[in-house]
Amino acid sequence: MSRSFNFETLFDLGDKQERRDELNEIMAGSDFWNDQEKAKAVIAELKLLNDVLKPFEALVAQSDDLTALVELADEIGDESFDEELRAAVGKGKGDFEAFELRSMLSGPNDHCHVFLTVHAGAGGTEACDWAEMLLRMYLMWAETKGFATQITDREDGGAAGIQTATIHIKGEYAYGYLRCESGVHRLVRISPYDSAGRRQTSFASVDVLPEIDDSIDIVLRDDELKRDVFRSGGPGGQHQNKTESGVRYTHLPTGVAAESRSERSQHKNDANALVQLKAKLVRLEEQKREADFAKVYDEKGEISFGSQIRSYVLQPYQLVKDMRTDHEVGNPRAVLDGGLDGFINSYLRMKLAKG
């Protein structure tokens, strides 16, 4: 379980422990529940701290037990403890790696649920089909995690696939895991829509936004919002097509827009659009604070050649490769069936190394 670094320092655990002590003192106060909103925020922050600190404390206890077991084996001087030691070391390594991964999810919004939107890019029908393949991939990944999913917006691509679709994914640290998926994804395959059987390259982009909870206060002034309503096309029944149930909000100072069309009720679409607009504005500020805002959007650029974060090659060979981390998998089908953990983990480790 030993590493060449002090992980207590690396993950700022000392600061986290001090903050936990402060929050516990606040909760012990007789007036703690006088301000319900403040109390909820304190409890939420304490839960996030304990998500890291309790596994760490369990690791420390595990390390102490292992040390005692090694000392006992040395005293006895035979191999009677070898199997028990191997099992304990294996468990300790696995527990540490799980702790290390969770500790990487330390961003202010990493604990949030997520809105993930897929947009078809260059490539026509091919790109729309590729966008739907990505949509399925993220739905399957979420299912393997036990996360709840709902498609909140979908615009069909015409002949096949989707032009755009948004999934609301609810699960612990969903945003922290999926934020690395934001960018352009490239597919190379023999086209099922080309009678000549030629190889085609298609593109789709993915946007990932945190669902903002009540502890984050976002004020949207009426005079800074433009509200549009429109008829919702595509699947959803006659009601959607005959009434202006779709809602789009535009934040005039930034030009950021969000829309919802999936619900039959205009009222529900209005609420969904506002939630997504708030998420986009928080993401905007988050990227500015990280000093990556301009870089991220410059790199993203047009959804076409040269801008991808990951390539999925089905022909002439089989390979999925992330251009940022160089992590690659030789079984694209497994990845497209939701096997994203290797890419997510390698990205988080890269960010940790650079951080």
C-alpha cells in the first residue's frame, strides 16, 4: 500500500479534516436549525468531506492491521501467514486505488448529477447515426453504474439517428466522472448507408453540464433573459406537434441558450430549460476559474477533422484511442456498450498528475 508520495498531503486531507471539525462544531450549535437553507448546505458539504475522509481513515486502519500482521509473521518465522498477507495486500491495493480515484473528484461541482448532450456534426446521415450510437453508449455506461437516466430532449436526424439529444443522468459524482467526455468524438467505419461500401468518417460533439443544486445560488434577472416558445417536433405524440410546448431561454449578456422540448407541458419544459441554462452558466464560470475556458472552446472548434478528443476506428482495424491521455482499447464494441471507465480513470489520473 505504500506509495512514493504522501497521499495525505496530495489530496489536501489535512485541510479537509480541519473543515470537517469546523462543520461538526457548527452542527452541534443550539441554533443550527434556525436557518434551514444554511443547515442543508452544511450537511451537504459535510457529506462530501466524509465521502473522502471516511475511506481514508479506513485505509489507515487497514494499513495498521497489515503492519501488525507482517510483524507477527516475522516473529513466527514461517509461511503460515503468507496467504493471509497476500489477500490483505490485494484488498489494500484495490481499496487504495478506489480511494485515489474518488479523491480525484474534488471539483466544486463533481458531486452533481449531469446533463449530457450529444450533437451530430459533419457527415450528414452518418453523423446522425453516430450521434445515436454515442447516446446509447452513455445510457449503457450509466446503467452499469446504477444511475437513473432520462432523455429530456431529442431531435431526430431525419433518415436515421439523431441531430441532438440530452440525457439527464442522476448518480453520485456523475458530473465528476463524465466531464472528461466533453468534446468532439470521431468514428471511422464502413458506411451502412453507402451502397459502394466505402469507409466513412463521422463526427459528433458531447457537452457535459452539472445539475446545479440548491446550495449554489444563481440569479437570473428577467431583463437579461429572452424566452422563445416553439412547436416540438419528432416523437412525443400529436400534442407536441400541435402546441407550442417547446421553450428556449437565451441569457443575453453571455449569449448562452438552453431549450427543452421533451415534455408535453410547456410549464415543465420551461422549468427544464431554466435548470439547463443555470448549469451552462455555472459551467462557464467554472471553466473561467480554471483558466481553461478559451482553450477548451478553441480546441473544440468545428465538429470535424482535427478537433476530436477521441477516435473510434471500426475499419480497417479495431481501436478506440483518447488523444489527450493516449489510453486505447482494442475492442470498440465493448466501449460502445458502455465500457468507458478506462478512459475516465486515465483522464482523472492525468489531471491529478498535472494538478
